[in-house]
Amino acid sequence: MSKKIQLLILISLVAFSLFGNSLRIEKSKDVMSYSLINVVGKKVEQPLLVTVTDENGQPVENIAVTFEIVSAKANDYKIENEIVLTDENGNAKTYFTLGSKKGKYKCSARIQNDLYKNDIVYFELEARDSRWIFFLITGVLGGLGLFLLGMGMMSDGMQKATGNKMRKILSALTKNRVIGLAVGAFVTMIIQSSSATTVMLVSFVQAELMTFAQSLGVILGADIGTTITAQLIAFKFTDYALMMIAVGFILKVFVKKQSLKNLGESILGFGILFFGMHIMSKAMYPLRSYEGFINLLLRLENPLLGVLVGALFTGLIQSSSAFTGIVIVLASQGLLSLEAGIPLIFGSNIGTCITAGLASIHTSRDAKRVAIAHVIFKVTGVALFIFWIPTYADFIRSISPGADAVMTDIAARSAFVPRQIANAHTIFNVGFGLIFLPFTTIFAALIFKIFPKKKFETGIKPKIKHLDEKVIATPSLAIDLAKSEVLRMIKISKRMLNAAIKPFFDKKEQPDEIYPNISLLEGITMRENKIDFLEERVLEYLVKIQRKDLNDEQTNEIYVMMSSVNDIESIADIIDKNIVPLIEKKLSLKDDFSEKGKEEILAYHIKVSKQISRLEDAFKKLSISEAIKILEKEEKYTKLESEYRNSHLQRVTDELSKSVATHRIHMELMDLMKQINVYTSNIAKTIITSVSKKQ
């Protein structure tokens, strides 16, 4: 034994003789944590520091403290000083150099008298691989990737299983703002994506299935529905993630029934989501005692900084649920306080608006208003709450588990803060929705002022109004948009037919009914070009949808549209290429139709126009009853055309001058309208055949 150690022990024995058995040793409060992160083979920056006190809690000087290893992963560790005398503050410290192997190293510090209680304390140090930062980053990014993949699979599975029903519920039950709020919450809760619901809303407004004002209540409801995801994440289902993956895989791969396959995809996605969270949580564990990172997170208690970080990160990954998951993972490691978590959640509510904003690009002005409303709602709500975060945090603690616990210890924070953050997220969105719901009409008026209707501009060109490439991944929505575009084609052809009959009875040049800056005949040609343009674009769009995973109902709808588009284009061709040239022939004649002939032509024109109106109703709802009515009327009108033909021929036989002069034009015009009647019945037959298959 060296003389130095002998001297230290002698001094210590003198001190023990003065203080008797009243001494105790404890870890110094000056060191925050002893579960330290260090690289293998490196000296630990934080010392092993203990304090020795007497029975009154006063520090004791010159007490020998022995530091020694209890367990180690490698034998090449080093303790700088094994025996250290306490200083005037009762402190004794030494430094530890880790061995060459990663893992746990356990040390002890003991007073040189083992007869008394409280004479030993333990330190645990963790040696990390020298590449631990690389593994942390890849673990977080990989876990986040799995989380987003799982979220997408879960949402896709639910949309496949319930997408058609959800879109029907949304489009049918949103006239009342309170019902719209409830429907928005329900649909988002089922499909687990507020972004998907908002994109759906943009599509419905774009397809004119819903007005802009009706969408506002649903937006507020969607924000409530998305909080269910945060609540599920806070339940910590990570232990059952692999079980869910197994169950979901079996249902998706081995079960033949499509509805169960879709359910399996959702369960599989749910499991992958939680497995991704487990990987992120494991990767972030070293950060629990990484002082630089902890200090960074403490700065997020600044509300404005927290909101900014939350908004930017959510906008980057385009998923508020994913960012909420990350926040809850950080909280589960004890790294986040509730005061830091709330601004991040507020920021994620703003960041999620980016998805709706991207979905509204190249859409109608009403659809753009949906995205603007989303932004205004979120920003206004956060602005109202941000100044009350400390009070709001206290309220959340009072109604959440662990409200009375002292939330300073890492273990306490990791146990209770995740649930508190989830509750803060839910209560914010529910309260926000209920507060704003009565004022949706005022907000609608405000947004119309910010983004008013466009005034009519000359220079009309064919353009797509409803189709959106971004929603092809969700076939149920894409089909709705295509249907709206086909309905637009039907409306255009009806306007063409209504316009084409006028010049036969009035020789004056007339302006177009909708666009007064062009003539009536120019309007017919312009619309025929539109229908040609739309036919090509709609068919391309439908082919792209066909490449997706479709159910039988969706396949039938696409078949109906493809067939109908060709027939509508044929109707437009008849009007522009056959009826319009007859107008010029008619105007070149000095004679007019006979009075009886005029009555017959106008009467038949009205009936054919009504057929197109019936077609519009039948196509909109894919209604068999309306389609059958078209067929019944087609048969009736065919007989009527035959009667009118015989009546006209009789007038020609009687040598009525007007009937003879206009004979060819009269007969050809009636025949062309009869052909239009036949094309409408062809579409009706397609609807009946398709819907009958579905039933």
C-alpha cells in the first residue's frame, strides 16, 4: 500500500472518530444524471461526484471515498483516483474512462467504514458505439419512414373498405353545419387522416358536389377526428406492434374476401405505424441524458419557437399525425415537458394546412377557398390559445392522469406527459371547433372577400375544370371528379342543342347566351371544341384510374363513363357538323317553314332537349329508374318523329309551297334530332346494364 493511500486512510479515520456513525454518502445534486452517454474507450466528461454529510445534512471534510468498478463489459476501463478525500463542501469526485466494448458499466462510491447504513452509492454509465449519432439519426429516420408507411397503409385500407360510403356520407350530410362537424370528425376518425378528408373536401367542392360554405363545418370536424390518432399513439401499443403486423399480413395475403383484405391492410399499417414508433423511441433513448439536446428542447417552451418548429416539421413530412407521434415519443423518453409539447402540437395544426394547399393547386376558386379556410381557422385558433399555454397546461394536468405528480423527474415525465399532450391536442381541436362553428357563415363571407369570384374574361379556351391528377391514388374521389367532368360535357351538349335551333326561326345574328362577346354560332363551335378536348382528357384520366386497385362498383362506373363520353361527343358532332351547316342552307332560302312545320320542329326539339336533361339526372345518380324513363321516351319520341314525318310529307304532297321549299332541311333536321335521341338512349342502356350488374 502506497504512503499516499495510507495517509488518506489515516486522515479519514481521524474524521470518522470525530463524527461517529452519523455519516452518509449520496450522489451530488450538482450532477443531473448518471445514466451518461459516452463513446467506448473515451474518458467520461462528467465526473463521478458524491457528497458526504453528517446527521444534520452538513458537508464533512476529509472523509475517504473509495471508487471501484462493480461490473464492466471490458477490463480495459480506468478509474482516475480510486480513493478521494472529501473537500470543504463534502464532495469527492473522480473520472472514469470506459472500456473498449459498448454496454453498461457499473461503479460504486463507498465510505471507508462498512459498518454503517447509507455508506455506498452506485453509478451506471453506458458506453456507446463511436457511431452512435449515425445510428440515432438512421433509427429516427427509419422509424419515421415506417410510421408514415404504416399511416399511409392504414388510411388506404380504410378508404378502400369505406371510401365509397365515406364520400357518400360527406356529400349527403353536410348541409347542416353541426351535422357537418360530426360527419367530418367521424370520417376522419375512420380513415385516420385529416389531410385525406380535406383533400376529399377540395375534390367535392371542385366537383360541385358540395358548396364552399358547407365544407367549413366539415373542416372543423376533421380537425377533431385526427386527434384520435394522437390518443391511440399515447396508449403505447408498441408492445403489440408485431402481433398487429402478423394479423394484418395474414388477412391481407391469405384471405380471399376483399373487405377482409382491406381490413388486414389497415391492421398491418397500424402495426407498422407502432413498430416505427418503437424504433424511434429506442433510437432516441440515448438523448435522455444528452445535455445539449435537453437544453435545445427546453428552449421549445418558448411558445413562438415551438409553434414555428412544429409547423415547419409537419409541413416537411406532410402529416400532423406523424409529427404528433414524434412529439409523444420524445415525451415518453422524458425529454419534453407539457409546456414544450403544447406549442409543438399547435404548430403541427398549422403545418398540416400545407397538404390541403397543395391539393388546391390548379383547382376551382371554390376549392382554393377550402384550403384558405383551413389556414385561417388553424392560425386564428393557435393565435387565441398561444398566450394561455401555462394556464392551459395546468388545466390539462388537472384533468389528466398523474396530475398531482411532481413532473421534474424523467421517469415521471415519461409516464404522464405523453397522455397529457394527447389530451391537450384533443381538447384544443374540440374547443376550437365548437367556438368557431357558429361563425362559419361570417368566415365564408370573409374568405369570399379575400378570394372573390373572377370576372368573365374574353378569349374562351377549352380547359379542365374538375379532374385532378393528385387524387388518382384515391379512386373513389377520382371517379367523382371524372363524373363531374362528364356531367359538364352533358350540360355543354344541351346548351349547344338549345342554341342550334334558334337561327332556324330568327335570321338576325344573335350573341351567345353565356358569352355575349361571341356570336351564337361561334359559341356552338367553341363548345364542340370543348367537348372534343374533354373527351380526350376524361378518357386519359379514366385509363389512369383503371390501373389502380378497383372494386366491381368502381369498375362499372368507369365503364359507364367511357362509353358515355363517346356518345356525348357524337351528339356534339351532330350539332356542330350537321345541324349548323343546315342553318346556313336555311338562311339562304327565301322561304320559311310552314306554321305546322315550325310547331312540329319546335315540339320535337323540346322533347329531345328533355331527354338530355333526363340523361343528366340519370347519370348523376346512376339511376335505373331515370334511365328506363329515357328508353320509354325514346320509343315514344321515335313514333312521334314518324308521325311528324308523315304529316310533313302530306303537306309536300299537297304542294304547300313552304313545305316543298324547306323539305330537305326539315327532313334532315328532324332526322338529326332523332339521332341525338338515339344516342341519349344508348347512354341510358349502358347505365341500366352497369347498375344491374352491381345489384
